Amino acid sequence: MTDFHQQIADLEAEIDALTDAAEKCRKSIVVAKAAIGVGVLLFLASLLGLIRSDAIVLVVGIAATLAGIGFYGSTRSSLEELIAKIRACETRRAEMIDGMDLRTVQDQS
């Protein structure tokens, strides 16, 4: 019985760690979207003449956009993998709890 408790506790610790990693991925996705937005704005502002049209500004805008897209894609796939692992751990935990053959405590008042 104690072995089941320890295995369930280990699964819960793993779920917590995976949840923390997923939250970091979500924050990274926000940063990637911001980089894409800033890059596109820099590029468009430079093309429309809203800011000094310099080759460096264009290159930075394009680079920020491409880097943001790449970062977004890799972080998004990592997040999907983490979510799948979390679901698998939660399923294993539920199966272990169901397999413990727990008894219902009756109110004896």
C-alpha cells in the first residue's frame, strides 16, 4: 500500500514539474509573439518612411520577425509535448488510485 502512495506522490511531483515547464513555454510564446510584432512593425515603419529608412532597421525588423517565428514554432511544439506528458501522468495516477481498492468511510453519527 505504501508503494502505491509513493508512486502516486512521484507522479504528482512529475506533474507539477511538467506544469511548471508548460507555464514557462506559455510565457516564451508571449515573448515570441512580441518579437514577431516588433519585427513586423519595424519593417513596415521603415518601408513606409515613418522612421529613418536605414538598412540596419530593415535587417533588424526581418531578423526579429524570423527569429520570433522560429522561437514560436519550437516552443509551441514543446508545449504540446508537455501537455501530452501531463495527460499521460494524470491518467496513470488515476489508474493507480482506482487500482488501490479504497473503501468508503461511512458517517457513524
